[in-house]
Amino acid sequence: MASMAHDRIRRKRRPQLRDAPPKTDTRSEDPQGGRPHVEVQDIPVEAEADRREAEQVRRVAEKTREAREQERKTAEELRDGREQLREAAETARAAGEEARLAAEGARHAAVDSVNAAAESLKATLEQMSVVEEMRRILREIRDTNKLESN
């Protein structure tokens, strides 16, 4: 991104005046010390343009830093969101595993219940067979007693 900011602001070449008159000496003698006195003139236009350009570069760099910071925050929020989703998926997976184990336990309990009912029915059938056998024997005894009494 920093190179993009640099690409946006290009230095402008300023034309140099070839036929410009030579600069005049603006120094004057200091009446008290004998040293030359330099008169301060207005800041040249070129220096002002350079200052404005530097300020513009500084602003673009600041905006670039702000954009990078925002991107960093967005990426961090995205990572946090992914982590939360991963944790939610892990929780759902664990709950699914618990539900599967509970269903497996319920299936075993149902199988055990059916087996117990089958055993109970088998015992009842055996008891009924014994009762039928006893009735048959009693009928034979009764029929034998009737024949003897006659």
C-alpha cells in the first residue's frame, strides 16, 4: 500500500529559467560588527511548493497507516469470528457425540427390554404348556375313575 501512496504523488519538475538574470547580492554590512548582514526575503515559491508536496505525502502516508490499521483490525475480527465458529462447531460436535451415545444407550435398553419381554413370554408359554399337560393328566385320571366306577 505504501508504494501505491508514493505512486499517487509524483514530484513535479519545475522548469528552470535559462535566461534569468543573475541573483543580486542582498547582503549588507552590519554597521556595528562589520559582518555581512543577510536580508531575509520571502520563502521562494519552489520551497513552498516542496513544503505543500511534503505535507501532502505526509497526509497520504497517514491515511495509508490508518487504512492498514483498519485492515489489521478487520483481519483480527475475522480471525476472532473464525475462532468462535470453530468453538461452536466443536461444541456442536461434542453435543452430537453425546446424543449419539445416548441414542446408542437407548437402543441397548430397548433391545434389553424386548429380550426381557421375549423371555417373559417364553416362560408364560412354558407355564401354559405345563398347565395343559396337568389338565390332560387330570382328565385321564377322571376318565379312568369313571370307567372303574361304572
